[in-house]
Amino acid sequence: MEEQRMSISDLQESEREEPQEREQGQVSEAEAHGYDVSKYERPSVTVDVVMMSLRQKDLQVLLVKRRAWPHEGMWAIPGGFVNMDESLEDAAKRELWEETQVENVYLEQLYTFGDPGRDPRTRVITVVYFALLDSERLQVKAASDAVDVDWFPVYDLPPLAFDHKKILEYTLNRLRGKLDYTTIAFNLLPEQFTLRELQRVYEMILHKRIDKRNFRKKVLSTGILEDTGAKKMEGTHRPARLYRFNPAAEHEL
Amino acid sequence: MEEQRMSISDLQESEREEPQEREQGQVSEAEAHGYDVSKYERPSVTVDVVMMSLRQKDLQVLLVKRRAWPHEGMWAIPGGFVNMDESLEDAAKRELWEETQVENVYLEQLYTFGDPGRDPRTRVITVVYFALLDSERLQVKAASDAVDVDWFPVYDLPPLAFDHKKILEYTLNRLRGKLDYTTIAFNLLPEQFTLRELQRVYEMILHKRIDKRNFRKKVLSTGILEDTGAKKMEGTHRPARLYRFNPAAEHEL
DNA sequence: TTAATAGTGTCTGTGAGACACTATAGT
DNA sequence: ACTATAGTGTCTCACAGACACTATTAA
């Protein structure tokens, strides 16, 4: 929540209102930092996007380093203002594109945070989305990012701005809850994958070991996987079958 | 979503901004109705509350009749603007109080709708909550409401304004999903209730018959119910035990 | 042949769901 | 005694989870 990666000039640029009468409360700290709160009489609406992906055999989340007060220098979930002529989801897609240059990924609205005082500058109402990107498409872009954008393992995070730690925990719980009655996990994998890779995704999200035989038995029995016939050879051992997700079988896992 | 029960004068009253440059798109129809869109350059943020309760052995939802364009005369989910100094949840509680004079009920954030053009007047971003009220406390107030506020059975609704029908379906699905792993259903019952009454709640929400023996077996085995010792006598038949919810047993159903 | 991962089947316990009769109150 | 609802037990089937060995490849 809150807008991140926005210097004061960024905010001014996107501000189209005239200054108005002051709003009472939680103004002093903002003013002390030279922030003109009076311009934000009405709540600002922003969209934050929790982007998760598999990188280096790890479940990781994309964060941006804040360049301005408050929480300057801390890492935060990327987000920005919602334009007047775009839907909330479009704003989330735009944010996704700006950070990763990736499109057509799994995107879901999570929760809306809007307590007064959560952002010391002004009243900000933030709609949080979360996105799951498959590692393959993402790797094209890889390390071309600026230094203030980076991926972090979800179980090994730096200190986060605002209450973004709470939001990430909320996200993980949502993901876990959906894991066994939806096909949400497939969004983290490329088109073809081995059962072992799928199992790793489940293990990382649930953050616990799963029995190999039981997992295979269960997944294959649902019929949502299709054997591609191809095999994945890597290393000095027996190659693994490659499967693909079969959307025709719209069963729930 | 969208603000309801607000005449044009209501909107003007709650409007504190100066007129600004016009916003492009979806303006003409609003202007034709004498609605000054230019005042709403930035999105308005409202909170709508889906209030459900058990009335006359029926699962019902509270609706208000719109008194102004658009959708004048149609029924809608009650809602209103979020004040600058109140949280989203506080706004929902306020709305709840205004409509039912009830406090301390189950309240949960559902989803946020914000497509441009959903409200022909201006861009409105609406955070939807839903509330479950127990019938006993509610009955005190009963029929003292104005004619433009009423309760409707959720499976027998009048035509609804905006896309409120979709929202109610969404609400019901959320309720159903939570039914078997939370204790959410107890919020619709008074402090003491019979197993039959509890079963009726489940049947109404799931909209299907449940086997009596299996239901009792399952519910009692969780240990979340406490026998009050009292019995409910009504009619010419064997009286039923009265139970109460035991919050100490924080198991999930 | 070794190293490293892929791939496979059985047993047991638990829970869901189908199903029908007895108990107890008012009249 | 009759009527109307409360209250109770068994069986079957499906699924979850524990558990250990064989198969196949590259080096």
C-alpha cells in the first residue's frame, strides 16, 4: 500500500488538484518534511502489486527501494496512483509492466488498505493485487533492472516500509489457501515442467516437505496434467517426464 | 458499490472540492441529467455494506431504494462516502449503524470495485464489506424503517441497481467458501440456538439439504458447541437442547 | 560401477455420506 | 393415541498420509 518509488516531484507531477483547506490530524510530521498535505484533501487511491516468481529455485518477491521520505531507503512493494480512466486491474497491469515488462500473467485482487495515518503524508487508500509470473518469461529481462529494484526470497526478506511485511504474509496465506482447490500454482511454472518441479512449487509455498509418491498420485489422479512425451535431461541421472497443464480438464485440484 | 441513497443535493453537500477541468469520457449522460461531473476529477471512494440476517426463517439482505438518477427507484446495496478521518472499516460500521442501529457484528471486507464507467456520474471506487447480523438483536428495530429500506430473501431479489446482483452472488460464494472451515455461521444466530437452527443456517447458505445425523455428528465432534442445559420448547413435540458457541475451542469447523 | 534423480504400490486410519428408527413433548 | 420434531448408530467408500525399493541416465 502507499505509493512507492515516488519522490516528492513524482507526486506533484501526478497531482492535479488545487490546494484546499487543511485537513486536521497527522499533518505535523508531514509538514516537518516539507510535504504539502493540503493538496491531498481527498484520499489518494493507489494500487500496489505483490509480484512473485520462481527464481534460482526460490520463491521470490519483487521489491523497490524507496527514494524518499517516509521510509527512505527501505524496500517496499511496488505501486502507484490509479489513473482516472483506467480500471484498478489495468493499473495493476501497468505497474506489472513497468517493473517486469511482462504481460498476461496471473493477477488477483487481494485486499484494500485504507487506514488514515498509515502513510504520514496524506490519506492513501491502496488496493493490493498479487501476481504470479513464470520464471521462464521473466528471465529474459533478468538483471537489467536498476539498482533500486530487486527480487528477494519470500522467507528471507529485508526490513520493509510501511506495513508491507504484513501484506506479504497475507499474500502467502492467500496463496496457501488456494493451493489445494485451484490450479494457481501452475502460474509459477513454464508451459512444460516435471512433476518434481511442480512439487517444489507446492513445497515452497506451503513451506514444508511433501511426500513424493502421495503428491504424484494425487496430482496425476486429477487428470489436469498432460504428458508431453518429451523428457527433461539434466545431470547424470534418469531424465524426467515433462508435463503440461491441461486447461480442458477444468477440475479443481 | 457506488453511493446509494444520495440525491444530487446529498452529493453536493458532501463535496468539498472546487470545480476543476473536465474529465474526458462518460460525461455526456451525466451532464444531460444536470450532474456536474467536473467536480469529481479524482475518484470518489465509497464503502458499500452487504448486510445479511436471518428473518422469518429466511436468509435476507438489506437493500435501499434509490431516490435519484441513475437507477432511480431500483434497489441497491447501502453505502456512502468514506470520510477523510475514518478507516474503511469504520465507514462500514457507520453505514451499518445508520441502517440498522446495530453494533459489534461480524464485518469483513469483500472486494473493491473500481471500473471507470460503472457509475455514470463519475469515477467511483467502492470497497464492499459484508456483515452478518443475528436476528435477535435486529428484531428490536424491525419495521421502524422508512419505506425505502427493506429486507429481501437472498434467493428472491428484486432487480438491483448497478452490478449489485453480481456483488450479492460474490458475497454468497464467499460465505459458502468460509462455511466449512470457519465459525462464520454462528454470527447469524443468537447466543443460544438448537442444532436444528444451526443446520438451517447451513442449508440456507449452501442452498441445499443436509443430512441431519451427519451434520450433528460433525458439528458436535468438533467440540465448538457447549450444551447450555436449557431446552427450547415450542409446539407440540419434543423440546430441543439449546447450545451456545464455545469460543474457547478455537478449532476450525 | 557409481552417482544422482525418476518413478512406482500398499496399507491403515479418518472422514463423508447414505440410510431408519426411537424418544418426548403438547394436545 | 396422535402429531410433530428431537435425537441416535452403522456401514461403505474415498482419500490422506506413512513408508522403501527399482529404473535410467551420464560420467
